[in-house]
Amino acid sequence: MDAIEALKQAVRARPGDAEGYYNLGVACGKADRHQEAIDAFRQAVRIRPDYAEGYNNLGAAYGRIGRHQEAIDAYREAIRIRPDLA
């Protein structure tokens, strides 16, 4: 089993774990599976709306596929939550 599949199993087992979705998003992003990364980061910030790092990585994932306005919006939310991320 690869890392992404292991992380998917982990979030199925603990669907309320924002960190698990965040880690899944990171792994998907590294594998150039950007839409899956976006889905995972979006779930992480749904679970934990104050998750600045989740919004930051969501912005990066949107940027990688050319969805620039959504990237800007996610980055703005990350900075709103944690200004030191700027």
C-alpha cells in the first residue's frame, strides 16, 4: 500500500481529523494529484475553520492548477487567521 492509500484509510477511520486530511493533501500534492490535494485541504479546513496552514496549502494547490482567484482567497484566509504566515 502506498502512502496516499494509507492516509485515505486513516481519514476514513477518523473522519473528524483535520490533520489527517492535511497530511493526505500534502501527499497528494507531492504526487502531482492536485485536485485530490485540494479536496483534502478543503476537508481539513471544513473540520477546523481556523487551520491557517490548511488554507495556505489549499492556496498553493489551487495555484498549481491555475485557479488563481481561489488561491488568492485561500491565502487571504490563511493570513487573516495567522498574520505571521505572510
